[in-house]
Amino acid sequence: MLTISQLAATAGVTVRTVRHYHQVGLLSEPERDASGYRRYTAQAAVDLIRIRTLADAGVPLARIDALL
């Protein structure tokens, strides 16, 4: 399980970018654990890398959801 900063570092994006993807609905936001941290799964890391790859290729964020 990864924290948001670990997830962002794994995918090569900033924490702010991860939060933006939550806001626009591209990446689901996990529940907080008992310590108050959001813990992300390996699948979330894969999803984030896919989103980033498509965005880097020039696909508009509005179309990425349909492609995933």
C-alpha cells in the first residue's frame, strides 16, 4: 500500500497532479486508514501511469476516461 506521495513518485507526477485526477474523476480516491492516510494499491499506480502516459501523448483529460 502506498501513500499519495509514494504513488506520485512511482508514476513520476506531483501530489497535486494526483489530487487533480481525483477531482476530475480519472482516479478513484481511496478511503482513509486508521492513521488518517489514504493508502493506494498497486492497481492505482498502474492506473495513474496509464493516465500519465495518455496525457503525455497529448490525449485530452476529458477523453482519457473513455480510453481507460
